[in-house]
Amino acid sequence: MAGILQYLSKINSIVLLLMNRILACITGLCLTAFTAFSQETVRQDWGILKMPGKLDTSTIVSTWQIYAEGLDTLPHMVYWRKVITLPPDSGVLSIGSNRQMLATMACKDWDKKTDPEKEVYRDSVRKQHGLTDSTSIFFATGKNDFFNIPLSVPEIDRGVRAFANEGVDPFYAQAILLIESPGKVRKSHVGAYGSFQLMPAVARKMGLKVTKTVDERADFDKSAKAAARLLNTVCIPYTNAMLDKRGIAYKPTDLWYRLLVMHVYHAGAGNVEKALASFEPCEGNIEIIKTLWHTKAGQFGKASQNYSQVAVAALLEMDAYLKAKSQP
């Protein structure tokens, strides 16, 4: 009997090892499953992974769902990955409706054109690609001076741990740190500040001191804790309420659900509700997010449409960076 139990134990260990290796391969990274923090609340379904020791961080959240949904191959992701890695002296011309890239050129060459000359150039691009005259074509400058993946990665470990301590899915910490104020403490034109870009009133409500002389949004750990509380007490409950209202089933670790919560974090629950009401989804899947990419309602405009696109693109760039760093 003891021999059989020992044999079964070995089989179980082998199965668990194979499952961990399969999960690591899916992400495209040489990672091993990270199942627990000391004295921290961790759920295995969050997908927390441990990095090889020589890298800049020890933990990230698995991005396998992006590949499983096929988002990595969409023109939107190809476009945004190009934009966030391109220097600000260059830009990309793309089709507005689907983000298909048409051309890359120096900003100085684009800027020196008059508005009529730009339209003539757009017409030539439309003809070259067999597009209709009504096809919208946009020019976007590179933003690698803002989206700095190498500077963001060291903060992700701290953010993941902080959110896990608060019992909040650390996927949100990872995504927010990659796109809101990556690697630097910045202040937006509307007053959002810190690594998690909290507005003054929101930060105060979540327990931070924000006065003329003290601004705890600049403190990473305190700001992370406040952002986790914001998600836990506002963004996630309101997202659940919007889905429950429509009878839509959801799993909190599904990618589409996570990205919907991210939209609430950025645009606010009221604006996301208006956006959802404009097309009334009846099933929970990634199509909700894809539809939001083309939806305008209330204050849910272009920046809101782009938010989850940029988040996914940044996560893919993080993968590429970490994969390159892990090479011998």
C-alpha cells in the first residue's frame, strides 16, 4: 500500500510539473509558476509567475490569455506596439477604423506639409492601398519616450505584491504600471499624479494625504495601496453591477473582464455604462472589449477606446522585453 501511495505521489508531482511548464510555454517566456508569497493573500488563478533570478523583477502576471484570444495578431496590437516603441521624431499613418498601418515617416516631413498637402498625401496612400475616398487616415507620433518598458518592469514586482496583499487581482497593478506613468512619477494635465495616476479627490477618498504641502500619491507603496482599494471598492463592484444588470456571467480572471475593469478605472463607471448601453452586450467575451474600441458615448471617447488596446500592446511588449532579457 505504501508503495502505491508513493507511486501516486510521484505521478501527481510529475503532472503538476508538466502543467507549470505548459503554462510557462504559453506565455512565450521561460518562467516557472509562482504559487505563494510569504504572509500574503495569493490566488493561483491570478496567474502570478516567478522570473529567472537574473532579471530586473521577480514576479509578473501571466499574459497567456492575450495569445489565447488571438489579440496579439490583430492590426490594433501591431499598430500600438509600433507606436509605443517608436521614437517621437517618427510617426505612423494608419486606417482609423482598424489601425492597419500604411506608412512610417519622420515627423519633420509630416509637419512641414500644409493641411491641403497632407490631404493630397492621404489620397495618394488611399489609392496605393485601394481604399475608398472616405477612409479616415490618421498620423500618430511615436511614444517610446513615454512608454518605457525597461523602467516599468522593476516596479511591477512591487505593484503585484502590493495588490496581492490587498486581495486584489495583481493583473491591474501590472497593466496600470505599464501605461499610466511607466517608470516615472508624472502629473497629467487634468491633475492625476503618481505611478497609478490618481486624481486628488479619489486619492483622498482612498486614504491618501493630498494637500498643498503633502502629496502621498508620489509614494509608490501608499499609492499602490490606494489604487488597489479603488479597484476593490469602486471599479470591480461597479463592473459587476453593470454585468449583473444585463445577466452576463463573468469570471474575474477572464481577460475581457479584466480589461472592462481597466476601462472603468480610466473612464469611470458612468461613462463605461453609457458605452455598454449603446450596444447592449448579452454575453461575456472579448467581443465586448473589441466593440468598445469603436464606441463613443458620453465622455467615453477616443482615449477611452484606446485604453485597453494600449494596455494589451504594452503587455505584449513586456513579454518581448522579458523574453529577450532571459536569453543567455
